[in-house]
Amino acid sequence: MSKADVVIGCFYGDEGKGKVIDYLASDADIAVRATGGDNAGHTIRVDGVKYAMHLIPSGILSGHTIGIVGNGVVLNPEVLLEEIDNLTEHGYDVEHYLKISDKAHVILPYHRMLDVALEKVRKSRIGTTGKGIGPAYCDKFERSGLRMEDLCSDSLKEKLEELVASRKALLKFYDPENREIDALLDFETIYQAYSGYARKLRPYVCDTVTLLHKALEQDKKVIVEGAQATLLDIDFGSYPYVTSSNPTIGGILTGTGLSASDIGNVYGIIKAYSSRVGEGPYVTELLDETGDRIRELGHEYGTTTGRPRRCGWLDLVTLKYAKRVNGLTALSVNHLDTIGKFDKIQVCVGYDCDGTVTEDFSTNLEFLNRAKPVYREFDGNFGDISHCGSFEELPENARAYIGFIEEYIGIPVKFIGTGAEREEMLVRE
């Protein structure tokens, strides 16, 4: 019986998970997306074409891997159908290679409206993408959500009518000055749209939990694609500046139906520096020309929103925390080529909080806002490393940088990103 390998972001997302997933999917039978919604995205370049995958697992791009949208995902049917159409137009056999959990929850128009209305009245903005992710998860846990099995059922109209009426009243409470609520939440319009989505998506919907377990029993290779990352976890991130799900290993289990004993390797994905989109604390952020240069060299703009990312040096205190929370077995370090363009590179090895230095991360906001990074400096100037075919071919400075990360964290670096293209990645056995 095989085990499922998992890919998890270690910081604030956008670490380049898609590239590792793409490699692992080269001989995978199934790739699963377990959490989040279309507020996340994996960008993959295949044969010169860039694919921004927001809901469908990017592993499907292998051409032979079944992509599963797991039960832990909240999905916008309109976005999902756009992705299906895009893949079909580029020659992918989505009809036979896409499966959607019957337990996955559906995002409705009022979820997006609530997302925007709630952000507007907050004194401290969270930085939500406005995609309706949080309100959809709220409905899920309040037990008033619409699942894919409901969307595809004969009782859709009855269920939808009740939900639209109640959420319309809620929106008028939160956003009383919005005179367009009745028009935007016209029931007949929503019903016609969502019944149309149901007709198109029904062939993909199935019991993915049973499908996954049977695949493992048949010794199939399964990979699980993490969305977002550890410090955006609703429990283990810098709350409240987090996402509305658990993108850590616990969310992988509850978002797929796999058990702890079904998990094999857990790959933690980082960049050779760090970045963040949205509000919240960020200890190694660089609000200077260096931060700006990292952003431009690394093309650090959000896959989903296009927002410029906040950039800074690599934070090994955070990475150690991510290893503990997720049980990481190996690392992927992306954008080594980007950071290698600097003469000197700083790496955070501790936090100085009011004169006390620690290597232990905390999600406490007061602690994070007072913490100052303690850096260790390394030599840069790696030169062009995109042509390197093995770790041994990397320049000495690059190997020293990777070696220190391994020494500090205590697990090996298996994948090294040496450029933006699909094939520009070293794999160490």
C-alpha cells in the first residue's frame, strides 16, 4: 500500500509550490487540492504557456495525472469552469482527469459581497482577497453551506432560496447603505446561473475519499498540493492576518479524508528569501531598496490579485516552526538564482525581542511586532546557475548557503530552483 506525498508552503504562500508539484506529478497517478479556494494560485509554465491554477490541482498538467478538488476546498463554480475551459482549449483531457469531491462547499455571490462588506467595516484590515472564502467557510461551520452534492441535487432550488433570503438580510445588516443588494442577489438570476453550473459540473462530482483510499490500496502514487502556507493557517498562523482554513498538515488530512498513517514524505517549500501579500507582521521585511530589488528580480506579484508582495530575507526561525508543525521530511528552496544576484545575503537565525534572543517562533502579535531579526551574513554573487545540472555544479557560495539551511533546520534540501522555467530545478537524491 502506497503513501501520499504532501507539498506544503512554509511561510506566507507564493513560495513556488507549483514547480515541485509539477515535478512530482511527472509520475503521479493522482494530485489532490485539499484546502482554500480561488484566493490561492499555482503558476506553472509548460511549453512556453503559463497556467495560473486557482482550484484545479496543477498536477493535472502532467497529462496523465487525475486532479482531485478535495472536500476541504471552497469553490467558485464560475472560476472552476473557466479553468476547465482553459485546459480543454490547450488540449487537456479534463473530462477523464478531473474529479470534484461531493463534500466540497460552494461559493455563492453573497459570500463575495459579505467578504467585501466585512472588510470595509473592520478597523484593522485583514487584507482579504474579497473572493468570499472566509464567509463560505463560516457557512460551512455554521452548517448552512451548500455542498457540491447539494448543487447537483434535485432540491437545489429549495435550498438555494432559503440561503439567498437569509444572507440578503444579513448583508443589509452589515452594509445598510448598499442599495444594490436586492438586485445583485436576485434569486431567479442566481438559481439560473447555479443550476447551469450544476449541469456542467455534475459529471466530475464523486466520492473522492473512497477514490483516494482505493488508489493507495492499489499502490498508486498520490500527491497532495498545499494551498497558501503555514503562517496563513487559521490556527498556527499570525492570527487574524491569516486565511480561513488549515493549509498545514492537519488541513491536508481533513481536506482529503486521508489518515495520518497514509502520509509519506512532507515537502516544505520556501524561497531563498521571503515574501508576503496582505497585512500582518513580517519580521524580516525590507522596506528599502533591497526589498524593492528582491521584488523586481523575483517578479513578486500575486498570482491571484496582481498585488506587489512585501519582500525580505529568509527567516529560518519561521522555517523551524513550519518543520515542527508539519513534520517536514525535506525542503525545496526556490529562487536561488534570484538571491544569488546580491553581493551579500542575510539570513535570519534568531529574534531579538526586548533584548532576549530566541530561535523559537510565536504567533503572538505583540511579540512579532517587537521582534527584530538577528542575521547571519553569507556571500552571494552566484552567477548564472540555470545551467547547473547537479548540486555539485553550483558555485561554492550557493552550496554554502544551502548547506547552512540544512544544518539549521535539520532536514535535507531535496529540490533547488535555479530559474523560472519548468526544467530549471535540481533534484538531489
